[in-house]
Amino acid sequence: MRKFLLVLIFTGFTCLVSFSDVYVDESFTGSAANDWTFVTGLGDGPSLTAANGIDADGEGWLRLTKDENNQSSFVYCNKVLSAEKGLVFTMPIRLTQVGVFGTT
């Protein structure tokens, strides 16, 4: 039992070390997103809601498009990332849309 437990602890530590090599931490909750490029396709383009005064600093979101037809945009990270050990992305997403009759 002790050997099995020791192997599990060592294996868990190895996994944490191997995944910690590549980590990009950007919450987009503030008024700036350093190392990120915002690209406009159609429409007004992406923005940070805290930078535009929609949300308080630290409570904002990355808004990719407005609630209008034919909008497109994207953001990308300017850092060079090594995918040698794989990449894991986690992010909160909030989708909102005005309904057919103007209700949310």
C-alpha cells in the first residue's frame, strides 16, 4: 500500500510540473490585456468591457462582437508558446443575445 501511494504522489507531482511549463494567464477582466492583439473583421471589433466603462476594472469581460448582425473579430496571444507537452485552455464564457422582440 505504501509503494502504491508513493507512486501516486510522485506521478501527480510529475503531471503538475509537466503542465506548468506553458501557462498563459489572462482573465480579460481589467482595462488592458498585455501581450494580446485585438483584430477586427467586420464591425467595431473586440474590446475589454472594463476599458470601455461597461464593467468595473477587475470585473470585465472580453467582448468579441456587439449584438449586431455580420460581426466578426478575434484576439491572439503574442507570446511564443511551446506545444511540446501540449496546451490546455480554460476560460469562462458568457453568451448573451437580444431576442427577436428586443428582450434578453
